[in-house]
Amino acid sequence: MSHPNLELAASYLKHQRCKNLLGSWLDYRASVFTKRVILRHLPPAVMIEPTNFCNLKCPLCPSGNGSLKRARGIMTKSDFAQIVKQIHREVGMLILWNQGEPYLNPDFNSMVEFAAAHHLYTMTSTNASLPLDCEAIIQSGLNKIIISMDGVSEDTYNSYRINGNYDLVLSNMQRLVAAKKRLKSQTPYIVWQFIIMSHNEHEIPLVRKRAQELQVDKLEFKTAQIYNSEDLKYLPTDHKLSRYSAQEKHFEIKHKILNRCRRLWTQPVINWDGELSICCYDKDIIFKIGNVFDQGFSKLWFSEKLNQIRARILQDRQSIEICHNCGEGIVQKIKPG
């Protein structure tokens, strides 16, 4: 079995990626130290949104619960190819999801294949509650796949994954593991992601056992993100399993908001229509930067608009509302005792 970190490292040996990776990290550290924007390199990773449609109605997801305000759509294969051609010499990793289910894009596997042909490390996250062509996924060259399934029983799963099909998700996971063995493939690295909430925290011992039985490559436990006081009911009763400090109707991230954010130096988001977001927490594109198809990714990345936001982050990140509920700098993936 290969390890995703080795594959990721190998992707940065191509073109100018290694130099760009080191340079972007130094830019960020220098910016934090001097409290002024220093930016001379493109980001080492880019998140691309294949679609913001979703087949589920998960209560804490802006796409699923209907609170997402921006237009819905699906990225075309030609648009995706245009992005890859713009960035592939410096960028080494593509994170292929944002607000939506990637496999609702009918061209998703061929898009991954195009990225793999440019030696890009690719990873995606899926609810897997839809028909999946497991052999096509493997043959696409996808490096890592995260499958979100928050229960080891149908009742527990359905408590949150509204409109989901527990048996189908389980079958897809089993078939993907089996197809990897059958095709003698090292990829994709299969991660079962379990978001810990009040209704499923009792299943933590069971999910560990089930993951071993299914022979997935890794099991990850993730803390839940909430948005308002009505969502407090989803937080686990064991506060060590939550990213929030919560009292009655008030909640806040456990850790202090520091005047820094690596995402604005290392991992922007290109949405399905080409609109650039500063990060995945700007779900409705509050900060308008521009469209990569109209202006080009590099021009937008080094633009005064984006540099003004970086400068604000370095001086007063607390003043930016979306940062109050951001996972940057906090532990989201945990190891329950």
C-alpha cells in the first residue's frame, strides 16, 4: 500500500513546483513575522469546486440545507482543463470539492484523469450516496478519496445524512476497496471520515471495528462545524470531541483567532463558474476577487484586492466575520480516547 504523503511529495518534483512550494511557505512566514504582505509565489495547492449541487440535505451544510446564496452549477471539463493549464507548472495538489457532491458532475472522473496526466496530486471528498463507478475512479488516477459516513447503523446515519442511502454508501466503500485489490492499484487512498455529533458519538468504538473489517486505508474522526445556536444540539456531549466552547445558546471556537491565515498564501478556491474565493469558508463569495476565466488566475492571486484582505488578516483578523467560525489553526481531525 502506498502512502499519500509520498505521492504528494512526488508531485512537487515536477516543473517549478518544489521551488514554488518552498517560496510560498517562506512568503507566508515572512508576512506573519513582519505584519506586511509578502507574496512572490503562486499557491502550492488549489481547491476547485466541480459543482455546488448536492443530493443530500444535511442540516449543517449550506449546500444541503439551502442557505447557500450563490448560483448553482457544474464546472465543464473544458473550463477545468483551462484552469489546469494555467496553474499546473507551479501548483502540485488539487483539492476537488467545496460546496457540493463532486460525483454529481458527469465529467468528474475524466477531469481527474486530465489532472493526473499533468502529474497533479488529486483528492476528493464524497458522500458516496449515489451510484459510483469504482473501476473508473481507480483508473482516473485519483490519489485520495474521503468518504463521509457518520454512522455504523442506518438509523444513526439517517439522523444527519438526510436523503442519504446507508446501504449504498456501505456498498460503494466495499466495492471501491475490492476494485483496488482486483486492479492491483495503490490508489486512491481510501479514508472513511466520521464527523462526531451528539447522535453518533456512542458509535466511536463500533466504527473503529467496522473500518478494520472493511479494510479502508484510514479512519478519520472530524469535529462538527455549526453556524447558529439552533445547531448546538448536534455537538457531542463530550466537549473534548468538539471544536467549540458552548454554554446555553452561546458558542465560540476554542482557540484564539490569531492574525494569520496560511490559506490566503497557500490554498485558494476556484468555484464551479471560475469565481475565485479567498478560502473555503467564504462560501457565498463575500469578498469579490474576480473570475479566473476573465482575468487569469495569476493576475487575481497577486491582485490588490486579495492583498488588501491579506493585509487585514495580518493586522486584525478578528474584524472579518467568516474568520470567527473558521477551522484555520484549530484541530479539526481528532483521535478520541
